[in-house]
Amino acid sequence: MELKRIQHVTYRETEDIYNRLIKLSAYTQRFDEVYAFYKYLVAVLDEGSRYFYIMDDKNTIGICFLKNINRTDKKCQMDVYIFDHENIGKGYGGFAIRSILSIAFDEMRLHSVISFVHSNNERSVRALTSIGFKEAGRLKESIFRNNQFYDEILFQIMESDFIHEAHGE
């Protein structure tokens, strides 16, 4: 497994990413949603975010990125997406989280990384907490999917917690 950094994203790549993500969500595929997602990814890249494909041999398993990078306060936000159901639960998400945290803390010298997770995404909650993230807050019923409201959980990991976790301390 590896992370492959992306400097530029095309509309066709975004459409492919969106179509693969759509299979995992309750959204319907519409051009305006694909285009909005494309504009979002381009904006993420334009604001100096770090954006990576999660690769296994030659296959793209998912995407992950560091965004809202604040070099003054030494913090950022992390997102990880695994594309297909058959790749969920195989360790790709944990690999991507550890890899992207190494970039955030070792290369970029950040102090804190946050991630938002829907409360019904139990795998992501387990993955984050197993790596050392702690729940830092909760937005009650802020996500509406499948005619139901879910909480959005804010997780945070500090550089010192990740270093201790990585070395088994």
C-alpha cells in the first residue's frame, strides 16, 4: 500500500471519484452534485491542502487529504474515503490515517489534526480511536441521511499522542 500525492485534479478524475463515493452514500447521481464535488476538490487543492490517492498495487482504493491547514496554529483537518464496500475493513483506512498523520506531524510539523465522522460510521470511529484520536466534541443531529439525523463527532489527535501511539508508549 502507498499514498500517491496529487498536485492537480481533472474533472474526469473527480467524476470517477464522485461516482465511486456515490455507491457508499444515500445521494443520487446528478451533474450538479458531481460538479459541486469537483469544485470542492479543486478548492481543497488550491488552498494548499495535501491530497492523496490510497493505492494498492495499481488500483486506487480511496482518497485522503489534509485540508484547512493553519500553519500559524499548526493544525489541520483530515478526511479519508475508501471507495468500494469490498475494500472496507481490510486495513486501508487505518493505513491511510497513520500515513497521513506521519505527513502532518513529521513533514509539516503540525501540532494537532482533527477529523469529523458521522455517528453511524462505526468503522471510522473505531479506526480513529485505535490510532489515538480522542472525541473532542459532538454536533447533535447535524447530518441528515436516509430520512434520519445523525450526530457529527469531532475527533482530535495531538502530535505527542500520535508519537506515543506509534512507538507503543
